[in-house]
Amino acid sequence: MSSLNSYTAPYSPREELANAITHGVGFFVAIAALVYMINVMPAEHSLRQKAGIVVYGISLILMFLSSTLYHAISHPKTKQLFKRFDHCAIYLVIAGTYTPMLTISIQGTLPDMLLVIVWSMALMGVVFKAFYAGRFKRFSIISYLIMGWLSVLVIYQLYQVLTLVAFILLLLGGAAYSVGVIFYINKRIPFNHAIWHGFVFIGAISHCWMIAGYVLAGGGLSPVNP
């Protein structure tokens, strides 16, 4: 396990303030989104489907909260601890975002298998990050992207059942996360991490809008091509 005493802040105080604010806003939006989704959740949904929505909402809250605290706290040991939480939460929110789509929008053998795969990868990622939060960064980025783009395995099924707006939101969210990685890895760009956070916020809001406004409410279950 990497030492909690070996942490060196990679960002200036102004950058850390921007990093904390960008995801602090996301934290409050995520709370509001979960409350909304619970309130509009159709009674006829199965326990599995309802649990999927709650898991998704909690994973979104945890991602924004852990990131905000990591960047807001200045105490080295505590900051390093929340860095671990922050990196672990990324795996959880990727798997959490899949869950409503694979339990409500589409069902069957392939969606079930994909759900098992992404959650297995997420749990392995959490264990990995718990021990190596500051190491193997390239591997971490690649694993995040692979998890996200495994959705191509069911993209046609989603295309068949989602409305055009919902499908565009799905693609927009994936694109925002992916493009944001360019800024995440480019340390020479001033406020690169805050910019990355902005893309994460766009991606998260796009997927949240899709799930809360279309998948959960039933508005996303009309074919794109009538």
C-alpha cells in the first residue's frame, strides 16, 4: 500500500478551489436527482429495478462528495485518504450508471451478463485503488474507458428502446467523459483538472437526465425509429 505520508499536492491552492467547487456543485445536484428519482419511481417497478436506481443515485453522490472533499481538504494524510475514495468512486459510478439501463431499459441474458461484468470490474477496481491510489495511472484511465465503452455491446438494444433525446443524452455523456480524459492527463494546461471536472459534470448530468427523465419515468421506452 502506498504511504499516506508520501502525498504531495499536485495543484495550486487556486486550482484546488476550482476543483472542489466544480464537483461540490455536482454533489448537491446528485442529491436532488436521487430525491427526485425516488419520488417519481413507478410503483410497478420490481425491487431489483428500484434498487438499481438507488444504487445509481448513491454512486453519483459518492463520486462528487469524495472528489469535493479530496480537493477541499489540505491536511496531507486526510487528503491522501480521500484521494483513494475519489478514485474508487469512479469505478462505482460507472457501474452504477449501467445499472438502471440494464435493469429497466433492456433486459435479458446479454444485459445481465454485462451488468455482472461491469460490477465485477468495479469491485476489482475499488480493491486495486484502495492499495494503489497514486500509482499505475495509465492502467486506471484505460480501465475506466474500457468499462464505459463496454456499452457498445448493448448499444443497438438501447437504440431500439430509447427515444431520440434519451439516446443522444447517452452518447453525449459518454463523449463528455471520454473527451475530458484529454484534459485530465495533460498537466501542462492551467486548471486542467477543473476542466476535467467540467466534462465529468456534463457527462454525469447527461446520463442523469436520461435516466431520471426518460428511462425511469417511462419516456425513454419508445423506439428511436417508430
